Amino acid sequence: MSVLIPPFLKQGDTVLLIATARARSKETVEPAITILEGWGLKVVPGPHVFKVHHQFAGTDKQRASDLQWAINHPSARAVIFTGGGYGTMRVIDAVNFKFLKKIPKWFVGYSDATAVHSRLHKLGVASVHGTMAFQFTKNAEATESLRHLLFGMPQEYVCEKHRLNRPGDASAPVVGGNLSLLYALSGSVDDIDTRGKILFIEDLDEQLYHIDRMMLQLKRSGKLSHLKGMIVGGMSDMKDNAVPYGKNAEEIIFDAVKEYAYPVCFNFPAGHIERNLALYLGAKAQLAVTKKGAYFQPSVNVSGKKNKAGL
């Protein structure tokens, strides 16, 4: 299936802010508005973006309404989630995404936004896994990497070597996101197709045995056997029982893919970490893993030229 690449941003374009999960205050999002306006963009918050209903950013109906409003907006070129948490799966089936096939726009977020990324993957529209509005001031490099991708500027990432890395090269579309969300979406209409893809995963605050359970689910459902490559981002703040599990998250993941031959990059700078660098989902990228480290080009136009890092 061909993938629609939304138009890259230019000064004067409109960007929308919405919340489909946890509530975020206006005060935590205002710095992002200032930064986006500094990029020459017009920022329009969603009608209910700062509503609060228990832990959520408004009721299910309000959050679904804002997501539909963003999809249908005739002139906006990007939609940035204010934050993650939990709640997107509660509203996504109340929304019609088909308008994006006519006028695609960039959706930006991670964590709970994986539900939207997966729906866009099924629809055939590229998106951006990257920092969200409430975190724009957390890490300048992460925010700048998002600007580069939204404006179509070249970007290349070099990762330090990791003892579990598996060398190799891959040129393929990137899919994935938060491991827990991919696990939760399995068997649903938003279950992603990983065949011939580079799978990106990351997670936060999970029991180690549950990481094993989720990886085994991916393996048993055939999602790990036909990959072109794998990228493992931050596996942050993992939990263990009183009797240790015996492996850390990276070792559990390696164990799930050790029988395959495709390249694997660990400790990639993306996910629930401050240095959450942006990458395109659904679009083709280049991955090169060697004994010295790893190189990744999150580009919608992979040239095939030798990487500048010399890896």
C-alpha cells in the first residue's frame, strides 16, 4: 500500500493542539505555543483541549469531538497532542479518519498517541512520533528534531554502540510506537502490519515479566519474524518483583528476536526519555547498525548514499 506524505510545513501554516488522553493545564502548554509561533506558525487550540473530566482532558465525547475537528480542519497542516497518559483508545472508534485521505496532515505525539499512529498506518498516512506540547521546553534537541521533520529538513541520528545490537542494514518504512499500546491494539482494527517494516518500540513503567509477555505476543502473532529491522527506544523505569526476573528489558527483547537475522538497534533516543528525537512513522527510513554504533535517517526520501557518520 502506498503511503500519503502530508505536505511539509512552511511559515504561516496553521497547527492545532488537541488532547485525547490525560488533562494538561493551559500553563504547561503555553510555552509550546510560544515556540510554535516562533517557528512562524499559527497555533489554534482545540475547543475542549483544556477541559478536565477526572484524569481526562474532557469527557470521551469532548475528546472525540476535538479529534474529529482536527481531522476535518480544512486549512491546518499539523496536529500536535498536548500529552499522553490514557484515553485515546476510548474515543478513536467514534472518529472518522477518511478525510485525511483527501487532505493529509501531520499528527505528532507518542505514548498513548500510538493508537492514532496505528490508525493512520492502516489508513496509509504518514505521521510523526515525537515530543508533545507539554514537553517542548524539556529538551531543546528533541523539539528541534521535531521542527526539522515537520518542515522537511534533513535529519540524521547516530547512536552509540550497545552490547546487544545486531549489525546489518535496512531500508524500509518505520512502524510502531509504545509497546503497551501495540499489545493493546493487537487483534483490533488498528493492529499494525509489520511485514517488511522497521519496527520501533519503547515503553515506560512496566513490570519486566510483562515486557516478556508483550514481546512473546508479538512473536507468536508473527509480528517479529518478517521485519526488515528493529529499533528499541527508551525502556524507562522498569519494575521488578521481590524475586528478580533475571533479565532487563533490553535482554528480554533481544531474547525474543535472537533467532532472526535483521539489524537491531538498542538504546535509540526516542520514547519516554528527555531526548525524545522525532521520527516519521509510515515513511521509509534508513537504518545501519555496526559494531561501532548505529545510524538512522528518518527521511521520507531515502537517497541510499553512504551515511555521513562512516558507520
